[in-house]
Amino acid sequence: MIEKKKRNIFQIIDDWASARSLWLLMYCTGCGAIELPPTMTSRYDMERFGIAPAGTPRQADILLITGYLSIKTLKRVIRAYEQMQSPKYVIGLGSCTINGGMYWDSYNTIKMLDLYLPVDIWIAGCMPRPESVIGGLNKLSDIIKAGEANGWKKYNENLKWYRANQKKVIKKWDLPEFNY
Amino acid sequence: MNIVWTVLGIIGVYIYGVFLMGLGRKISARVQLRYGPPVYQNYIDILKLWTKKTNISHGIMFDLGPVFLLTGSIGTLLLIPIAATEQLMYFGFSGDIIVIMYLMVFGSLGFALAASQGANPFGIMGISRALTLLAAYELPFILGIVILMMDANSASLSNIISHQAGGYMNWYIFKQPLAAIPAFIALLGMMGKQPFDIPIAPQEIATGPMAEFGGKYLGMMMSSHAIFMTAKYILFVNLFLGGAGNPINMIFKVFLIWLFPLFVGLVYPRFKTSQAVRFFWGVPSLIGLIGLIIHWLR
Ligand code: SF4
């Protein structure tokens, strides 16, 4: 538990701005990809909350992982996450990212995403509907506004622990030690 | 006093440009039957980009790229009269249109170097597309401008404005339609909106030249884009809509022209690069050429 620090006026403005303008990098694995087009387009329109899709990891604020991650894709996700510019947040979408979901006894998927990347918020469901995706994004926005979404700080401080976990599952480790 | 007006003018153009970007998002949302973001969303976006904690750099040229863009856009803006030519920041001289056309390319060329140092394949692809598109729309644009320069018998922007004085029937958009049509079609390409957004094309090449830029770099690029976009609209108001006597008038006229690429962009899908080049070098250039010959024969 990170205790609440006092923020000065600039940090409050920072947090407010990052909470009101969230650019998504969607890593569409698993079944989750299909729920995102309705979230973006006319029916549910997430842009009214200032949430827009970003083109590349460099421009994005949120890494949205929509479903199970195989060991091969985990490598790519780690890489994309480390290329993002902080402050950055991770959202786990669907029960597969929480505890393995229905891939619990699969031989080549990971079970808890939180062991490998610092997840700021989870959206439960299999598959969560666009309403709950937008609800989760708004919840994240509230957390950022309160200055409590510190996943990226946790990752930088506990990099050794995360790396050890990542190396445990990725047998052939050929990533650079840290690519930012 | 001049310097105060200059700084105020740049800030005013910046604020108006960012406002137009936000309004464009709102209008396109309404066309697509969405609610859309608030009109001030782009101010928040830029503020957020400026508050990013880490900003990755790939070398000195990479750092200079956004600076080149900003220099190019402010330099272009300084040579374009915003309102009545005497006061309000104006550094014009005889032959300034030619300098303006050079400065408009300066930013993208400098940025090409930066994106190449980023060494992102998408960035290099985007740059090659952007320069191809540049070569494509320059032709009809220059043909249109040459006709105006022949008509006013001068290459100075203030002379061209004073030639349009006295009633709106004197505006070049009505007086010289064969110059206005190619130039306004070239404006579509300059704005980088939908039918000609091939350099950035987010779904194809992941925003092209901007692919490797994040955080404060991107904030600076968005700011200079806002200034550059508005500067080009102001240039078009001066060339074809007879300039403006006061800033309010200018804001209104810029708004009118700004609607044109916005609505065209909402209707049409994206061209391929080769199609765009063929399009610009086809009908618009032909119209410009015919106008030029007619004007020369008269
Ligand atoms: S949570 Fe359900 S819908 Fe999502 S990836 Fe897993 S199995 Fe598919």
C-alpha cells in the first residue's frame, strides 16, 4: 500500500489533465477485440470522455489488454509497455487477465497479468460489454484524478521482481534488459 | 509596440487553432451521430502531453524536428498579415509570397530529418508519402498563385489584398475562379484531412512520421500544427477572400474556409498515394493551366 502523499498544485493539474485525456493502445488478443469497435463508434462513443485510440506505444497512456496472453504475446506486451511514456496505465480486460479465466489449465498462457505488469484496474467479465469497459475507464480516470494510479512507479521500483517473474515464464529471453 | 502585437498575434492564432481542432472533432462526431468530446478537449490533450514525465529522445536531430516544425509555422505566420496591413504584426515586403511558399515547406523538410533519425520504418514510410503529396499539391497551388500574381502585377501579399478592395465581387475567389478552384483543391491536400491524410493514415502506417514521437515532442507538434493550419487558412483568406479589416472579421472568414476541408474530409475515404498524385496533377492542374493561358492571352 502506497501511503497518500500530499500533492502540490502543479501535480493536481497534471493529474487532472491526464485523467481527462486518455489515449488507448489496444492490445487485442483473445476475444476482447470485438467489444472495442462498438465502444469507440456511435453506439457507445467513448470519445465523449476524452478517450481516444492512439497510433503507437509512444503516444499512448493506457495499455488495454483484452484477454488471455500467450507466452509469445507476453513478450510483445512487455516491449510495448516499456516503450510507453510515463505516466502510463495498464487495464486488464476480462477474466483471463485476472486469474486465467477459462484458460486456467492451458499450457501456454499466463494466468495473472499482475505478476508481469502492474495492472491499475481490472474489468471483470467474459467478455465485458462496452458499458463496463467505459465504466472501467471512468473509474481509472477517477483514480488518476485522485493521484493514486501509480502502477508505473511500482514497476520502476520493483523492476527486479517483475523481471524475475517474466523470465520465469519466457524461457528464451531475448529482450533488452530495459527498453524505454 | 510592434513586438507586443506580434506575441499577442501568435498566441491568439494558437488559441484559435487549437479551438478549431476541438470544434472539428465535435462536428465530425455529430456527423457520425455521436455525442463527441467537449470542444476544449484539444487544450486538455496538449496540456497532458506537456505534463508527461518521461520523453524519449533518439538524438539531436530528433530533438530538433518539432523545433523545425514550430519555426516553420511561426515564420510563415509572421509574413502573413492577420488584419489591416499596417498595424498588427506584419513583416511583409515585396515578393513575400515566394518566401512564404518556401517557408511552408521548411517545417516538413526539417521534420523529415527528425523522423529518419527515429529509425522507425513507419516514420520513414510516412515521410516519403508526405513529400510525395507535397510535390503533388504544390503544382495546382502554385498555378493558382501565379495567376493572382499576374493579375495584381506584383508578388507582394499586401498588393494582392489591396487589389481586392471594394466589395466582395472584387475578391479573387469571384474575380479569378480559375485560380481559386485549383488553389482550394490544393488546400485539401495541405490540410491533411481525410481524402489526403495519406502521410499519417493511423490505420495503415500508425500515424507515420509521428510514430516515434511521444510526450512533450508530440505536444509541441500538435501546437505547431495548430499554428500552421490557421496560418494557411489566413493566407487563403488574404489571397482569395480579400483579407480582413479587423481580427473579428478574420476569425469569421477563417471559420468559413475551415468548414470546407472538414466536410470534404467527413465524406470521402482515403486515397492511395499514387491516386492522390494523379488526382492533383490531373483536373486541378489542368484548370489552373487553362486559367493561366486565358489570363496571358487577355
Ligand atoms: S475473458 Fe473470456 S472473452 Fe475474454 S479472452 Fe478470456 S475467454 Fe475470451
